[in-house]
Amino acid sequence: MDIIVNGQPKTLTTTSVSYADIVILAGCPFRPYYSITYRRGATENREGILAYGQTVEVVAGMVFNLAYTGDAG
């Protein structure tokens, strides 16, 4: 299934992704300091925020945007 991560097409072989999966797909070093939003999701979860430690069910064409928010500590 094809999704978009930060404007780049990516192919998944699973039906859900985690926060860590999106960070890795974006080509970023894994840290809990990213803001990840998504849209064009499944009917029951069309858009939202994927927080550290969470997973979300994916559908073809789903769009994820990842932004580095920095280390607050």
C-alpha cells in the first residue's frame, strides 16, 4: 500500500504504522522530538496527530507530515 511521508511516496506491507515507523520512513534519526500529523486516513480516523508510542491504521493514499520540534529538556 502506498502512503506519502513528508511529500515522498513510500510503500508499506502492513496495515498500521507507529510513530517510530514514520520517523524511519522519513529518513530521520529516531527521537521522541517530532510532531507527526496525518490526513486522508480511514473513515473513523480521517486526520490527527500520531504521538510518540502510538500507532494508527493506514489506508492507501494516507499522508503523514513530520516536523522536528526539538528537545525541550
